[in-house]
Amino acid sequence: MRRYDLVSTLFLMVLAAYVSASGFRLGFGEWREPGPGFLAVLSGLALGALAAFWFGMTFAKPQGPGEIARRFIADTGGLRIVGLTAAALIAFALLLGPLGFPLTTLAFMMFLLRVIEPQRWGLALALSVATVVLCVVVFQVWLQVQFPEGPVSIHTIRKWIF
């Protein structure tokens, strides 16, 4: 397992360097006026930092071959969780257009909080609603990102709130 961690983190560090260099070629801009490569540079630097951290952790805490994977699969039902999460992400992508962003995100968060990491109904509902409201306020109101609206649109939510 250690060998796979080393190879994958080295690959991610090379990818991070490529993304950052491509971002600089596009033009970083300034902090007050970001250029087209601004996000690519920051993403590449973040990816590189996380990969370097994981690379260091690989040497700091050596484990036997396959121990982490065996423990994940045996102790937590890892394959089931990974499969359900992948299916939920695919369903999210397919339902985003017809149902719109708020309803799809609410259903996705409820699924994650009830099935993948079981929480009480009240907590799952509160966190799901808070996530939807926060995402709508940040992305649709503040950043003016256009998401599929579906039957519950930002305009409907604004009427409910204001």
C-alpha cells in the first residue's frame, strides 16, 4: 500500500505543478483583479500541498501492505459506502436538470446524512436545509451562478424568505 501512496502522491504533485504552470501561462492577474489562470494556480498549489502532506504522512506512519484497505473494507463496509456514494453522485447529476439545484441538493444531502453516515432525522434535515440555503445564498445570490431551477427556483425561495 505504501508503494501505491508514493506513486499516486508523486503523480498528483506532477499534476499540481502542471496545473499551476498552465495557470501562470494564462495569466495570474492580481489579488484584486484575478486573471484567467488565477483559479488554476491556486488549485494547483492546493493540490500540490495536499499531495506533499500525504507523501510525508506515508513515511511518518508506515503500515503493512494493504492494511489500510483491508481495515476500510472490513470495518466500515467500505465497498458498499463507495458504491452508494457513486450511485448518489450519478443520480445527482441526472436529476439536477429536471428537479433543479435546491431539491436535488436537499435529496442528496439527506441521502448522505441518513444512509452513508447515519444521523438522526432532525439533524439530517436541519443540515440538509442549511446546506441548500447556504449554497443558494453563496452561489446564486452572491456569486450569481446560474443553476438549473426546476420546480423550486431561487425566485420561489426568495418569496418564502422575504
